[in-house]
Amino acid sequence: MKEAEEHKSKTSVDEEWRMREYYRICTLGGMLSAGTTHLLITPLDVLKVNMQVNPVKYNRMGSSLSILWKEQGSYAFCRGWSSKFFGYGIQGGLKYGLYEYFKRFYSDVLVEHNKSVIFFLSSASAQLVADVALCPFEAVKVCVQTQPTFAKGLVDGFPKLYASRGISGLYKGLFPLWGRNLPFSMIMFSTFEHSVDMLYGNVIQRRKEDCSRAQQLGVTSLAGFVAGAVGTVISNPADNIVSSLYNKKADSVLQAIKNIGLLNLFTRSLPVRLTIVGPVVTLQWFLYDSIKVLCGLPTSGGLNRHTEETTHIMKKHQRVA
């Protein structure tokens, strides 16, 4: 009896260790993949934000690039890089790590519910926390990118913004940020999960376990592109509102909607956002799953994968030991 209790206790400790190790890997993978990809597309992000804030002056991608280059030089396209790298790195770590945590939590609690409900709840819960961390970085980024005389970057921009607007200025766009990122995240993660299932079931017609790592990463990339494109269209209105609020074009969400116009909410900057977000989400998922593979884990997709993945972690740990 005593031996059985000791075995049960040891099993519980092992399970807890495996899960902590798994979440650490997911958080690290999310941080590196999100921070790196957002850093790479800083020039396109500068273009997008300026097109949103000043659509009369910056009305087309080609002419907008030319105007920014002539007026501000090549450095204009690097503005906001530090806010993107650190801000979205922290956000990405929280988003991917907490998504895995909440997905396990909700799948255990909501056993009888549809998978989409679990995906929606998990991604929304993770995004709520991640955006609280991102919001101050996003505020500084938009000001730096659209007001050349405001600051050079995060180091001087953060204290300047805090001094002039206080904590409320740093979090002025939190609700619009949630309005943009919550629908995007919910649609993106759910679309990714269902796309992975569809690709293995209907296209490859093999179980993930029977595919090579290269094939699995190919599925990840394709599912990531579809997820990014769908999420971009859904979140475009809120993205326009965020840029308008941070650049003092509007004092409230309702005023921003009125100034921008209902049609423009859905169409303004959409082509450039599709150009940015589709490849970015694809690369993000590819890097994220590549890091997991390098750590001995299978690629993403499915409700019950935490059981399989934590087993991989423990086996790897036992081999090292």
C-alpha cells in the first residue's frame, strides 16, 4: 500500500515536471519565433501604420514607400524595431505558452464540448494576458513610426510617452488592441488546428506520426498561411482603430470609427496587412514548430498532443540522465 502511494506520488511529480518543461519550451519557441518575425517586417509595418494614420498622403503602397524614403531617408523603415522585437517577443511567448496551458485546461474541463469551443477559449484566454504585456510597446511603436520627431526608439520613447501621458497613455489602446488581436488569435489558432486536421486527413491521408519531420513542418507552414490570411481579414477594422487612437487622430473608439468610415475600416491597409501577416504567421508557425522539433517534440496540432509531447520530453530527459 505504501509502495503504491509512493509510486502514485512519483508519477504525479513526473507529470508536473513534464508539463512545466513542455510549457517552457512552448514559451521560448513563441518568444523567439514572434520576436524574430516581427522584427523582420518592421519596414512593412512602418508603411502600414502611416497608410492608416494619414491615408490622404500615403494612399498607395508604391507611392508611400517613395514618400517615406524621400522625406525621412532609409532609417524611417527601421523605426519601431526595438518595440516590435521585444514587445512581440514577450507577447508571443505568453500567447503560445499560455495557449498550450489553457488548451490542456479546457480540454480536461470541457470534455464533451466541440473542439472549436476549446480552441476559441484557449486562444482568447492567452491573448488577453499577452496583450496586457504588449500594449505599452505598441503605444511607443506607433508614436515612433508616425511622428519622426517624437523619439528614436523604445529607450527614449517609453519614458517620454509615460511622462507626457502617464500610465493611461501607455494603455490607451488596450481595448482596441484586444478588439484586433482577440478575433485574430481566436480565428488564427482555430483555423490552424482545423487546417492541420484537414491536411493530414484529406490531403496527405496519413497520420502525423507516420510523416517525416519535413512533411510535418510543411503542413505547419501551409496551415499557418491559411490561418494568418483569415485572421487578418477579421481583425482589420480594429487594427485601423488602434493606429488612429495612438496617433491622436481620435480620442475614442466611436470617434475613430466615425473618422475612418465603416467601409474603410475593413479595406484600408488590408492589402499591405495581408502582405505582412500571411507570410509572418507562416514563418512564425514554422519557426515555433522547428524549435519544438529540435527539443524532441512533435509539431503542433490536435487537442490531445500534450500527452504525446510530454512523454517525448520525459523520454529525452531519461536518455540524457
